[in-house]
Amino acid sequence: MIGLKNILFYGTIKHKEGQNFHLLNQKTRQGFSFDKMEINMSHLIEITDFLAPQLDVYARLTEVQLYNHEFPEKGMFIAESPKVIERALDAGYEPVSCLMEKKHIEGEGRPILDRIGDIPVFCAEFDVLTQLTGFALTRGMLCAMKRKKLKTVTQICQNKSRVVILDRVMNPTNVGAIIRSAAALGMDAVLLTPGCSDPLYRRAVRVSMGTVFQIEWTFMESGDLEEIKSLGFKTAAMALKDDTLSIREPRLTEEPRLAVIMGTEGDGLSDETIAACDYTVKIPMYHGVDSLNVAAASAVAFYQLGHNTEAQK
């Protein structure tokens, strides 16, 4: 049993004046109508066997296996939802295959199908996909994509003046949320120390709403700050210490190049890292609150210290 049934090959369909094209799903006889449009669709394959090896990337491989540390040039990641997939395509990531709910073939997924060329597109009804993947698909579509070779810190920081360094931030939800805030609130790039969650883990990509493809990022070889300092950046450690500057301190916004360093959940930055920084900075808090989640704190920091002239008036 092959497990994947070829239900329809969508070739290039060109409108002829006064005609509509009506394509039939060979299994369900459900119609797909395309009115006054030119559409280039992909190869649709209906799922009939959960154990088909072509579905391993969606159902059985872990994030670590997808990353492929041994052969990083073969690494992949999963983009979830048409909006996120669109942003990955815009950033030049190469699609390998798609998994989608049938109803989105003519719905939100159709613009993606127009763009991805002749790659396998596995499809099924919602309940089948939920059973296969173990979760409800966001907007009914996943896309396996090839990773790109990461740039070096020096390459990333070229012509940048505001960067954030994440130090051992292990929760993918937090990594995704921080990257989204960095992209939205005026930071130029994100650097991650070893031990941080991968920004291309499925949850991080989804939480970021695809902004991982809209701002540059890379991993540092270590948590040592000497490289970033050698590039002309002053370093600001976000830490809950008594002898700190307020985040409103004008000297911070006046720095021509500034790296904002955010620490791991719970423990924050190590004393060694704080001591190595040029500034130690904290966010003033009220009503007896002593800390913020790292993702929430990052949004405040980026709004004040990023390229945001309104916050700096």
C-alpha cells in the first residue's frame, strides 16, 4: 500500500474568454472552480496512510531531527499558516512539500499553491490532519522548507546600530515573541547564544507570526561579548540590580551602536555577563511588581532603545 493517493495534478490553467474551468477531485468529486484567472497549481496527493514515509517530516521527526546537526546543509523547518509560509517564501526559503486541509485548496492556501511550483502537496480533511500531526493546524496549512546557511555575527552586524543578544533563552515561545517585538519596535538584528531555542522551531516561527523571516538573526559561537564589542557596540545588560541605570537614561539612546542583552527565563543574566557589559539597565516597575517575563520586558526595552524617536523625546 503506497499510502498516498494522487488525486489530481493541477497544471497551468488559462482562462478563455467567457469560460469557467471546473476541475474534479477524483476521490470526492468535489469541484474546484477557477473563474477568469490564470493559476499554476501543484501536485496534490491525498493521505490514505499515516505511516507513509513522506509524512515523517510532519508527523514523526522531532525539531532536533529536522535541524540535522550532523548535516546542517540538509536541515529543514516547518512553517505553519499561509501568512507565515508567504513570509518565508518572500525571504527566499525553498519549499520541499506542503500539508494542508482540503478546504484551503481554494481558500487561504491557494496563493501559496500558485507560488511553490511542482512540489508534493499532501491533503486531507481537518480531522485526519489533526490525528496525523497531533494538533490542530493553524489556518490549515504546513510547509516543510530548507534551512539557509547562517551568516556570521560580523556579517549580520554590518551597517547595524541596534541589536539584541538573547542569552540562553530556551523557551521557543519566548524566542518567537522577542523576535516579533524586535522586528516591530526598531531593532536591526537578533543574536542568540548557544543554548537558546532555535528561531526556526515550529512554535517559535508561529509565535513570531513569520517575523523570523523579516529581521536578520544568527547564532553566536559562544556567549563571549568580545566580538560584538570589537564591532563598536556598547553593551547594555537588562538586569534586576540595584546599581543600574533606568531604561530612560539618555546616554543609552545616544549611543551610536548598542547591543541590548536579555537573559534566560527565571535566572536572567549571569553575574559574569553583567560585569562584562558597559551598562546595566532595568525597567522601573510599580505596585510591588519585581519582574516581567523576558518577552514582555524585551518589548519595553526595544520600544525605548530601538529606532523609535517618539519614545526618545
